[in-house]
Amino acid sequence: MEKAIKLKVRKELDGQQQLNIIKLKGSLISKGYTEIIHILDQDDEFHINSFEIPLESTNEVQEFITAFINKENLTDTITLFR
């Protein structure tokens, strides 16, 4: 069984924030957590990025994303939906 992970990402980003979001998505793919990340518009301010992961990886992936957000100071830029 698979679990969907959703990230709410602010649209207006500076260059460093954009780079960090790309690094996060690339890390999720390179670590084998997912193969594709879907991006949809939520409204004028945010995108919703979603992807599926194996159910047994849920905690590991959520911890990885949370740690990345905190390390790169992206708490006002990206939000993890649980």
C-alpha cells in the first residue's frame, strides 16, 4: 500500500529558496522515496507538490522532509501535510 505526501510550497521564492526546494525534491527522488512529484496550483500564493511513497517509509520520509525544512530555514516557504 502507498501513502501520499503533500507539500504546500509558496510560489514567490528568492533564488536561494528556489534552489533549496529543488534540492529537497531531487533528494526525495535520488534517495528512492519516489519517482515523480506532481505539482498543482492551489491558489495565487501556493503550489501543492504531491507524491506517493511506500507505507513503510512514511515516518522516515516525513522526518527527512522536516529535518530538511528546519536545516534550510524553509519553515515560511514549505509546509508538510501529514
